[in-house]
Amino acid sequence: MKLNIKNNLWPFLLWTVYFLCYWLAWGSIRDKDYTGEFYSSLVDVAINIVATYFIIYILIEKIYLVNKLRLFYIALACSIMGFSILNRILTYELVYTRFSPDYVSQVPVFNLPKIIIGALETSLLAGVGCMFYFVSIYRKQEKVSQQLVIDKREAEMQLLKSQIQPHFIFNTLNNIYALSRENSPLTSEMIFRLASLLDYMLYDAGKTLIPLDKEIAYINNYIALQRIRYADNLDVVVNIFDDLENILIPPLLILPFVENSFKHGVSGQTQKGWMTIDVSVKDKELTVKVENSKAANYSSPADNSGIGIKNVRKRLDILYEDGYTLKCLNEAESYLVILKLKNK
């Protein structure tokens, strides 16, 4: 994993600060010889920059990260000593011979204490550089992990939606098929309604959030299809108690409850059935209630059964986590679903 040094300001600033401190500190100590120490510091910083990035991008990435530990430690020790000796030779020959001839006449180029001090200095600077390197790797891996979580959630959402849409289309086509066998004049209207619903699913269902009024319009079209099927045996009321403007919800979130009411409630009755859908917004919390009648001897399924209801629960867990409540109340003659969402 390479760092883009050219576009990274921090390394440049850190090395600049180090150079200035090194130059000014030694210049003030050695009889105000700022000119000589400028070149000495320049050589020292250049060598240590090369040493630091050599250790990071060659020794660590090519050797250490592939678990060649023994080779890494040997190469690290040799590299530090080698760069320290190179630093000593270049500083001695390019700087000391010109600006400090007395020093050259008294101290040899291969001075062990100086070389050891240089090795310690290189080790310290390379250690700081490696620290920033591993912090950068950690942050990048953290971003990758977060993106993987987001991608996983999105993939799950798309899978759940893909399960909902065929499920809905299958039910509606069954209704159209039943009418077509009876040569009903309502068949063409149902096909028209289905086409408008498919248009919604193609262009809106793929979005993360949609206006709530679009979802309500979608449900009204679905109910209109069911009215054609049940004729006078169905009484449906949709109550909108508050302004739905600026309220956003995930698409195809409420429909499964309405579908469930028809499938497990109204369709099981021999007499006229009823359904009530209430939508209200209070203190930035959306409340949707779907209640339907059912036969006295009809046992409604568990609230988490069926493809649609299971998918809704999974989608709510992914999108809202703890920001929602879902209650299903199975009474003697009715079935009630109460969904509360915090406005996103």
C-alpha cells in the first residue's frame, strides 16, 4: 500500500521542521556557523529521508509484510548502519572539508561514535516515519471496512427489494388472470393499473428514499386493483391526518402490510371485509396503522411470516436500527399493524 507523498502535506512539513530545528540548533552551538550547518543539515535530512522511505517501502512492504522477519531485521540493521556511514562520508567530504578544515585534520571520517550517533538518529526518524505509515494504513483499512459494511447493506437492500417486487407482481397477475377467465371488462383497467405500478417500481423503487406521498399514491393504485377484484365485498378507507410534505421513507416499505391484510384478512372472509389505513406525523415521527377485518375462525399468521413481512423487518433493521417500532396485534375479529418511524 503506497502513500502518495507528493499530495501529502504532512511529511513535507515534518521534514521541514526537522531541518530548521537541526540547522538552527547546531548553528547556534557551533560558533554561529549557520552556513556550514545549513549544508550539513541539508545532507543529513536528505539521507534520513531516503533512509526512512527505503525502510518503509522496501524493507517493510517487500520483506516485513510478507513475514520474512529474520531477513527484515538483518536488512534493517544493515540499512541503518549503511545510511549512517553514507551520511558521515558525504557530510565529511562535502561540508567539513570546506567549512571545518580543522575538524577534518583532527577527526577521521570513520569515527565510530559519530557513526553510532548517526545510526540512532536514523532509527529515531525512521521510527517516526513508520508510525505515520502504519497509522495511515490503519485509517485506510478502516475506511475500506466501513465501505464494505455500506456495500453489504446496499446489497442486502437490493436483494430484499428484488424479492418484494416479484412477489407483488405475482399476486397482481393472478388477479388479472382470474378476471380474464371470466372475460371481465375490468381486465384492461387492471392491466393499466399494473402498468402504472410497474412504472413506479422501475423508476422510484430503486431509490434509497422517496416522498411519502408517492408511496401512498402507489398503495392507492394497489388498493384500486384489489377493489376491482373484490367488487362490493371490500370497504377500504385511507386516512391522511397530517401534511406529508418533506417526509421521506424507503420505497415499498408500507405495501407488504397492505398486501398482508388482503392475503390473510379480507380474502379469508365470506362476508364484506374492511380495511383502514391511517397515516400521521407527530414530533418528526411517522405512524402508519394498517388494520383489517378477518373471519372469526380465521387464524392470522405470525407477524413475521411471509416474504413481504420478513423483508420489511430486515429492511427496517438495516435502515433504521433502533429508530423504529413495529407491533402486530392479533385480535378476535381484526388484525392491526402499527409502524412508527423516526423521520430521516
